[in-house]
Amino acid sequence: GAGVSQSPSNKVTEKGKDVELRCDPISGHTALYWYRQRLGQGLEFLIYFQGNSAPDKSGLPSDRFSAERTGESVSTLTIQRTQQEDSAVYLCASSLVPLATDTQYFGPGTRLTVL
Amino acid sequence: AQSVTQLGSHVSVSEGALVLLRCNYSSSVPPYLFWYVQYPNQGLQLLLKYTSAATLVKGINGFEAEFKKSETSFHLTKPSAHMSDAAEYFCAVIMNTGNQFYFGTGTSLTVIP
């Protein structure tokens, strides 16, 4: 596609429910990244994929968070038993190759609100 | 450890005035540095990046930034602000051996007509 897309754009859920957030990277991009942006804060790195493997999961805040990627395509970030502190904008980015100098292209984000 | 500090969460400038958004990094070795812009209801867009070539980097929309190792800074400037520059600006750092961005908390730029 022309850019990184994410769905849904907004998600409101009740505390304790599970949610799935989807990211469609730019076609041909081998690297995919997930970030979280809490209100008034910078972006926090969550996880990155090279192909469908995740070399770096260091940013996942707890075992309630997991992510998977199908080949070099769609990725899903799953949050189980959501808590109010999970409320944030979740951003996905992709890059052609997983090199530090390669530009990461960001999607518009999914705004998650946990009531 | 790496970190990024953006001084000033809100900056206001008059249309036509100089824009200066400050970014300082903390790293044991010079990292790669980026500035991203986020317009309302849009995703982050790369403005410019420093990857150890020229220290003065020119980006899109007339923005530029200068990497100063002695000051551990990468401030973003634009000679003349335009109304369309109103947005949130994020400075980010990444090590040349890694893939993880460390972002600053952002600076919201307001342009006054």
C-alpha cells in the first residue's frame, strides 16, 4: 500500500477485556515496529519484527502484551486483560530493512481507551 | 543508556519568525538522530535525519538541524515560520548498532498569525 495503515483508529474497551490492534506495513518492508504513546509522553518502544521473528521484545511492558507477524506482512498487537494504564495511542512503523539508518514510516495509530 | 531531552513542551512563534526547537541527547557514542513531525490526526512523518555524514542536515519544508557533538545537541531550526508548521515535533535517537528509537516527549509548535 501507499503507507502504513492501522486498525481500528479508535478502540474503547472495558477493563479486563482483551484487544487486538492491527498494523499493515508498507509492502516490501521487512522490519516492523510497535510503539506506545501515552498522553503527554514520548513514544515508548514495544517490539520490533524482522520478517516474522521478533529479535527484540524488550519493550513489552508485561506478559499481558504479545505480538505476532505473518511473514513480512500484517502484525497484530494483543493486550490481554486490559488495564486503565494501557490507555494510549499505539503506533506501528515499518522500514525497508532493519537498519538504524533506514527511515521508519509510521502509521496514524490506534487510540486505545480502557474504561 | 540512551535518552533524548526536548526543552520546552510548548513553543509559540509569530508567523515569519525563526523556529528553534531544542533537542539534547545522552549517549556514550554519537548516535543517529532524527526529527519527526506529527500533524493533527496524522502519523509521524520524518523531517530529517543525521547518520554521521554532514553535521548540518536539511530536511523537508525548509527545516534543518545541526549535529553538535560537543554540545550533544541536535536542534531543529527554520528561518521563517509558516502557519502550516503548527504541529508536534519529536526528536529521536537510535544507536548505530540497534533498531530501537528513543523519543523525546515532544514539542508542540504554535504559529501565531
